[in-house]
Amino acid sequence: MSDLSNQPKKRIRKRSLRLQLEAALRDAEAAATADISTQKLVQIRLTTLTRLLNRERSDRLNDAREEVAVLRAEVERLTRQHEQESAELARLRAVCRTETGLTFDEIAKMGGRDGRS
């Protein structure tokens, strides 16, 4: 008996909404000749599954929209950072040119470097 209690429970995946909806549609076809109460029950089941599927799609769409907003903010931040660094590099090149009379690239060639230190 202790052997059974030590084993982990098997996970059973729920059927996807799409599969449940397909089954409900098959049931609706079969219930076409059934009594009114059975037809209404199948119709309610179809309506409920359709709403759940639409809600699931809407949730995924909202998640994607949120991710897009986060990524756009990141792009904007990186763009500002790039502009600031470009402006700083231009300022340093101008300072280098005025102090030494040489361009930044000429100084880098003299030192044997590629311009990055």
C-alpha cells in the first residue's frame, strides 16, 4: 500500500476547447432529431464553448499587445541611448580635432588601434 502512495499522480491534460467544440458540433448533428430539451442543451454547450474560445483568443491578443507595448518602450529607450552616445562621440571627436589638430581616425591609426579603446 505504501508503494502506491509514493508514486506521483499522473497528470491528465484537459481537452482543448477546440476539441470540446468539435465534439459539441458532432453532438449537435446527432441531436438534430432529438427532443427540444436535448437540442437546447447542446446549443447552450456550443454557445458556452464558443465564448470560452473567444475569451482565450482575446486573452492571447491582449498579452501580445502588452508585449508589443513593452518592446516599443524598449526600442524607444535604446534609440534615445544611441542618440546620446552618438552625440557624445561627436563631441569627443570635435574635442580631439581642436586639441590635437588631427581627426579621431588619424589618431587611432597612429596608435595602431581601430578607434575603440
